[in-house]
Amino acid sequence: MGWFHALQVVEGVCPSARLSDVVEPWFLGGGKASAGGTTFEKDVVVVWTPKGVAFHETIGDALFAGADGPTKIALVAGRTVDNPKLFRAAIKAGATHVLLEKPGAPTVAELEAMAAEAKAANVPVFMGFIKNIAAYVTDALAARAKDPGATVLLESRNDYTKETLAECFSRNSEGLLKNMAVHELALAAQFFGMRADNITSVDLDADGCECLTLGGHTDFSRVDFTLFNDQGTRVRIKADRCSGDGCRAVVAAADGTLLYTRDLVDEAKAKQVQARMKEHPDWLGYLITQEAEYAKLKELCAEHALKGTTPPNVATIEIGIEALKLAEYLTPVIKAKLGA
Ligand SMILES: NC(=O)c1ccc[n+]([C@@H]2O[C@H](COP(=O)([O-])OP(=O)(O)OC[C@H]3O[C@@H](n4cnc5c(N)ncnc54)[C@H](O)[C@@H]3O)[C@@H](O)[C@H]2O)c1
């Protein structure tokens, strides 16, 4: 993920940003001799160094030495478990803003501590929840605004198979709700006012839920639930690890009339996505399907950091905390309802 974010900046897709530094603790450190380390050296270090990018194994005083001005954004995209440490080091090294990849930290407690430290250092933190700025979601919110009684469904799909699911469970051991559906939970927190302490009921669609133990990890392979809060607001969230790559928002009136439905990759975007997949068959699918949203989020953050303003709709670390709180609340609730 970090490589892709950096690539977009190097390629000028985010005109308000310039890439000054890359910190790569693994491929410039313990993993240097691995296949990934060799590729990183050949395809990234050798190619980007002449473009003025400095490479570091760790975050230290040299970070930002080549920055153009006073605004220094640290984009933190290490493994979730490593991100709290990288986040702190980046602020210590002089970052004026942080763009923190979701979910930000493995637990609510860690993310709360990070938020407090960033606040004390006067460093705004933007979070990498790209769906919060994606058109398929903002247009769904506009459709719902015309009919506040309408139900919104937020759906997320991955293309793992039964064969690859165990590896997915082990690599994303924080679980489906914190790792995958945390995007939808962030939307629920930011745009629907859902909070772990204001949920009045969680309705499950049992057919849309499955909890499995694979390779010693117990997690959901799919979930389908509707949250209701004390304001009378509801939102339905579906996430499935094994049903093809995609995201969708659907808005339906109380009588079931369909008011809006749109996929992240709609018909207009499908041809472009297919062409990019042919150009880059080795890239992970979501880097291509969500390419425009990754660029848009970074550009919004860079543009507003330069102006000292708040990027519209971009999730703050406080929203990230609420999303993680929802995940920590819902995981045992859904497991209990499923008898898992
Ligand atoms: N916003 C999104 O849509 C989105 C999508 C994917 C990932 N993410 C987030 O981005 C962050 C990074 O995810 P990722 O998929 O790039 O993770 P990753 O594990 O592929 O890479 C992250 C870093 O881990 C280190 N690393 C790689 N292999 C290692 C190994 N074998 N041993 C030790 N360290 C190793 C490297 O320093 C690498 O830069 C996570 O927080 C994730 O949740 C966000």
C-alpha cells in the first residue's frame, strides 16, 4: 500500500504533494535479501533516487531534510501493528500532518493514545478511509438526504476463495470487522452517527453471516447486519471475503422502492479498470479499482494541509476511534448471536 501511495505522488497524480522521503523498515532492513527486497531496490530505490527521493530504513533526523516547505505530511502505511510506532516517530521527526492508513492501530486504546499525542503536538491526523470521499458513497448520502426514512446498505466484497481464506485470516488477524468492514463502520460513524454506546439493536441476516476457525484463527468469512441507534437511524452493512472484489451503496425507501444503487466500479469506470488491469497484471486488484479514490484522498489532504484547512469528508482520527469501537463492540455481539 505504501509503495502505491508513493508511486501516485511520484507520478504527479497528486499535484499538491511532492515525495521527499520513503521509510521502508523491512525491504531496506531484515527483508532486503528477499524477493520483495530485491524488487524494491531495483524498481523503487534505483528509479526514484534520481527524482530527489531519499530512502531510510528507520525514521530519524534526516527525514524531511529535502522537504520544499514547512508543510510535512507523513503518510503512515506500515502493517497495522507497526503503525503506532511509525506514527509517533514521524511526529517526533517533524511531521506537521499525518495521513494514517486504516484502521490506524490494532486497538481502540492504542488509537486513543495516538490521537492524544497528535493533539498535544498540534498535528492534524487524516485517515485513509477512501470510501468517505468516494462518489458512490457521497451520491448515496445525497439520495438518502431526500428521504431520511430510507435504508442505506453499504456492501464490501473481497475475492478470496475457500483455499486462500486461511491465509487471509492469519495475515489480517485483527478480524474482518477491524480490517475489512472497518471502512463501512467509519462511514456509519461519520455519516450516520453510529457509536458503540448509542446502538439500540443489531439485526443479523443469518444467511449472510459465517464464522469459521481456520489455521487457529476464528473470524467471520461474511457478515450482514443492520445497526439501529437511539436517534432512530439505521444502516445495513454487508461484507463478504469470498464474493469477488467490489463495493456498493444501495438506498431503498421504507416501502422497498429502490432510490439509488451504485458500485464503486460502475459501468463508466469498468473499461478503464480493465485497461489498467491489462497494463499492470501484477498489481493487487483493489489498487486499480480504487486507484482514483486513493489519489483523490491524498490530493485533498495535501491541498488542505497546505492551506491549513480541513479536507471535507475525510475521516479524522476521532472517527477512526469510533469505527474501531464499533468493531470491538460488534465482534462479540455478532459471534454470540451466531452461537460461535
Ligand atoms: N485504505 C485501503 O484501502 C487499504 C488497503 C490495503 C491496506 N491498507 C492499510 O495499509 C497498511 C499497510 O497494508 P499493506 O497491505 O501494505 O501491508 P504489507 O504487509 O503488504 O506491507 C506493509 C509493510 O510491512 C513490511 N513488511 C512486508 N513484508 C514483511 C515481512 N515479511 N515481515 C515484516 N515486515 C514486512 C514492509 O515494511 C511493508 O512496507 C495497513 O494498515 C492496512 O490496513 C489500506
